[in-house]
Amino acid sequence: AQTIHQWPVAEIKAVGSPLSLGCTIKGKSSPNLYWYWQATGGTLQQLFYSITVGQVESVVQLNLSASRPKDDQFILSTEKLLLSHSGFYLCAWSPAEQFFGPGTRLTVL
Amino acid sequence: TQTVSQSDAHVTVFEGDSVELRCNYSYGGSIYLSWYIQHHGRGLQFLLKYYSGNPVVQGVNGFEAEFSKSDSSFHLRKASVHWSDSAVYFCAVSSNNNAGAKLTFGGGTRLTVRP
């Protein structure tokens, strides 16, 4: 069975500090991977997707970047956090419908 | 451009009641429709999807949804809810089922099931 992990579970960071969030999928080779952002109490917005190692497509620009250094790993990062980056970040993988990870809650102060 | 509307932000029912959560979409072409559930502070869980065929699709935990092209709707139903069904439900649409498909989510409906 496939499992998807996200780390860290939660982060509290200062405005202007760097950020790196990770996502790993086990039990599936060459998955399609996605990053989503969810404002508190809000809906989800797709940020990036990747269909293969080293290839990432941006859907929405939020002063974030993503990378796929390994087949099973998807990284979301920024060098300078903004207050507006606070929220819930979800990684998903798909064969067809999308399956989501447990999420990372980010608070920017 | 595809859009999704969930007209009810909050729905409250009693345990054992039936419930319908509404979803309307707008898109001119072929469309994939799905429902997800999100318990508080958790990731989303896939419930069911529709692309073609029988307009009534069955999902996990007794949920079903019915597609209506004439109404541009994909409402989610359950005949008898349990307290554990309390969560936020998201309807989502996509123009295809391929890699990179952009899922557009509705605003979500918070379902509260009272004992």
C-alpha cells in the first residue's frame, strides 16, 4: 500500500526566515505529486505539480518554489517567508484521483 | 475556466438523519468531479468521483453522489449520518484525469452531526 508522509507536522517561523517543507510517497514509483495551500478555514489552492524527477510546474505564484530531487520526494520552500504564507500545506499524489498527505500547519509571525 | 460552488457553508443535522451537501459547477467540456472529506486539522480523504456512466456513484462509508448535467450539479448524500461524519466536505472539479490536472475546489461545507 502507498503511504504519504509530510514533515514537519507543524512549524512556527518568523517573517523573512527561510522555509522547507517535505513530502515523501512510499510504495509507488513515478507518482504525480502536488502541493496545495489551504488558508485557515478556507478552500484549497493548487500550487505546484510534478510528473517526474527534476520537473516541476507552477500553478499559482505565491513567492514559493518547489523541487523534486528524488522520485519519491517533493519539497516546498522559500527563502523569505511572508505573513500570508501561514496556513495548511498539503501534499498529494495521484494515479488518477488525488490522495492527500496529513499536512503541515505553518504559522508565520 | 472551471468553477465550483458549494452553497452551504454549514449544515447541522442529528445522528441518523439523512443529509445532502450541494455542489454546482461550471465548465463547458468534459469534467471530472470528486468529493473529499477533511476532519479537523487533517489531510483530505477521497470519497468518490464521477467522470462518465451511471450518474449515481457510490463512495466510502455509505456516501453517494449524483451527477446532473442539466443542473450542473454533483450533490453528495448519505442516508443515515453518524457523529464521526462531522467534518468539512469539499467538492472538486477537473477538466481531465491526467498528470498535472488542476483540481479546483469549492469553498467547503462544514457538516456537524449532533447526537
